[in-house]
Amino acid sequence: MKTALKSTRALHALAVLLAGGIALAFPAIFFSLEYRFHQASIQVETRFSAVMVLEVINANPEYWQFEVPQLQNLLKDEFDEGLPEARRILDAAGHVIAQGGEALAAPVMHQDEPLLDSGRVVGRFEIQRSLRPLLYQTALVAVLGQLLGALVLLLLWIYPLKTLKKALRTLASEKKRAELILNSIGDAVITIDAQGLVLSANPAAERIFGYAQGQLIGQNIKLLMATAQEAQHDAHLERYHRTGQAHILGMEREVTARRRDGSTFPMEIHIAEFELEGRRQFLGSMRDITERKQARDEVARLNASLEERVQQRTVQLEAANRELEAFSYSVSHDLRTPLSSIAGFSGLLSRHMKGDAAGERARHYLARIGAGVVQMSELIDSLLKLAQLMRTPLQWSSVDLSAMAQDVLEGLHKGDPARVVRLAVQPGLLAQGDARLLRQMLEHLLGNAWKFSGQQAQAQIDFRHENGPDGEPVYVVQDNGTGFDMAYSDKLFGAFQRLHGVAEFSGRGVGLATVHRIITRHGGRIWAQSLPGQGATFRFTLGPAQA
């Protein structure tokens, strides 16, 4: 407001100076320019007229006697006497011997030129011009300048008033808007002076603290503080008055506040400093955080309870792991021992019955028993390896999947070099993971592709890379082999689940289960697409790289 008034007054003063300058400058500039024009004009005209007079006198030698009647007639014939000027011929002594036009009253402008006869000055020709017409014109220009100055003064006087009125209306509108916002917010907003006395409070402050606005204004802000906070407030205020530094400005702090009924509650406060009408003031925005603190305490309690449950669960998992290890030991020793006994006694019995014709059927049964023992031993080995996958820690490193897949396929081809297979491995496929487990995973996937495409005259196995919908790298193993029915895809990654008969394709049914566990441990996923007789496509991801 004060700034707007100062600006208006300054503009008014500028308007007065500008209007006065216009009123004075216009006639002064006009007179100066016109006077110079008349001066130049009369100078040229005097010089030209003096030349003409000399030509006439030289053409009429009798004029050199400077006879007044003849010279008077000469001026009358050559020059218009109706002009506001006079022309005179003076002799060498300066006496007027002839004059054209009436004598002019001051102010006048005059110019003279010498009359020469063989280089000797015999007289002078003079022109006098009245300045009264110029003064009349200058007076008219002065009137116009005053009118223009008055117009400028009027415009510059009225415009600031309109601007000031508009600014006042805008200021009133903004003040009303600020009051509406201040009265509608849920936080308490209180302003205090440098001594800590309350200057204003919004309705939220009345609701939170229980005091009416009139009861707060003029009171010390310590009225709203818990007793334990008062000493700290005094220390802050004393340091501010002593050093001018307020360390708590612009910071959100949690303090304990006090209501009118004496009850205390946790409050979050933010203090800002400003200056109004030359007085330093502080604005505090305060929020009752009782519910937030209760929720925070509840979250802390739940976290503590969760940590306790996690510890309990960890103990249970450790116990389960120990039991699993005990079970693995039992499988590897207690179960293998009977199998070894069965295999040994079956061999002894087979040798004992050798050569006995009646024992051919018995030897056949013993052979079947031996094959079952071998199969049972292989299943036990597969079960142990599958269990160990979840306990072995991952050794993260950069792995070249392309080179690894190429090596696996070359090994498969060496084992069956007579097969015709087109192998396509996309180069440069790098990933982060456990190299040993990732190789085991590729051996199962590519081994299955090799096995299930064995009945094709021209087998084809591809390993490549695709981009998922979100840009995630997806790795693909594809073959043109036997394929499978998607109706049984839910059994695909289960342990000891087979979609083909043992007589058709060999295997123990744990390969894809192993693949699934390896990929899951790397944070990825695997899925398959296939049709009977049209090959199978396995896609998998490996999740984000570990730091």
C-alpha cells in the first residue's frame, strides 16, 4: 500500500515537471528555430540586395552622387514596401541617404552589407526586419504548449489514480482471498512480534488450543507451550535478540503444546520470518499430530512385533533346514545302504544260479530288480540335487550366455555326431547370475530341445533374445521337436512330472523342476508355449542384476 502511494506521488511530481517542461520548451524551441531562420534569411537577402543595388548604381553612374530622390525611387522600384521590414542606403559616414519602407519600432533584426566602388567602401546597404510577427507566433505556440502540457498533466494525473484504485481493489480482493484460505485450512496459523506477543490467530488455532481469538491476541506465545518448552523458547528468543540469528526458522520441529484445559499434545510447527510496516514478525504454522504420532507408534510396535516374528520364523526355518539336512543324510546313507544290499545280494544270487536252467526266469527277475535299484538310486540323486539348489548361495558374476549355450550344444553334438541339427545361437547375450547354476539350467533346456527333436529329419534349435513389454530382456530356447499339449502345462515344472512316456523319451522328470528353481532363485520367471508335433518354445527372465 505504501509503495503504491509513493509510486503515485512520484508519478504526479513527474507529470507536473513534464507538463511545465512542455509549456516552457515548446515556445523557446520554436522562437530559437524561427529566429535563426529569419537571421539566415535576412543575411542572404541583404547580401543579394546589396549586389543588385551595386549593379543598378554601376549601370547609372549618376547614382554615385547619392542623390536622395533617385536612390529613393530605386528602393521604391526594387523592393515591396508592404513587408514588415525597412531597407536603407547609408553613405560612408553612416548617414541615411535613402530608405524604403517606414521606420520600424523595436524589436527589430537588422543586417547590412558594404557598397564597394573599386574596392572602396562608398556606403552600406541595410535591411531591418520586425520581430513582432515572430513574437506573435511564439505566443501562439506557447498557448499550444500550455494546452499540450495540461493534457499530459491530466493524463498522467488521472492514470495513476485509476491504477491506484485498481491496485487497491486487487489488494482488497487478495486480502479477502488470503483470509478465506487462512480461515479454511486445518492448521493453526499464529503471528507474533519480536517479543513473542500474539498478533493474530486463525479459527483453526481457536479450535486446536481452545482459546477465542480475542483471548490470544496480546498474550505471550508461551501460553500455548508446555512448561518444559518455555525455557527453550526463551533461549531461542534471547539468542535472536542478541545475535539476530534464528536457527529454528524454516525448519519443521515437533514440540509439545498446551491447550486451554491444561492438556498437552504433540504438535508440528514451522516458523517463518517477515517484515510488515517496518516491524519484524514471525508466522507459525502448527499442526496437531496426535493421530499421526499414535499411528507412528503403532507402526513401530508392529515393526517390533514383525521383527520378533521374523526372528521366530528364522529360527523355525533354520530348524527346518537342519531337519532337511538330516533327511538328506538319511536319504544318502540310510536309503542307499538297503539299495546296496539288494544290489549285492541280487548279484550273488544271480551268480549262484548260473548254469541252472530252472533259474532263467529267476535271473530275469533279478535283472529287473537290479534295474529298479539303479533307477531308485538315480531318483535319490536327483532329489538330493534338487533340494541342494535352494540352499546353495549364489555367486553373482557376469555370464556370457551365448558362449555357454554354444558350448552346451557342441557337447550334445559330439555325443551324437550323426544327427542333422541346425543350431542358431544369438551372440553377445550377457547376464548377471551364478555361472554354475545358469549352465545347469541351459544344459536342461537345451538338452530337452535336443532330446525331443531327435525324431525330426531336420532338427532345429535356437537360443536368442527378445524384449518384453516393459523392455525387460527375455531369453528364448526354441525347437521343432515333438512338443506337448498345453492342457498339461501346469505339470510342466513339477518334480517327477512327465508329459511323455519313458519308452518314448528317457528321463527322470526333474530337469524342468530344476530349471524353474534356478530361475526363481535369480528373481526371474519361466513359461512355455507348444503344440503337439510343432515343437516347444521356452522363455525365461533372470530378474534385476544384484549389486
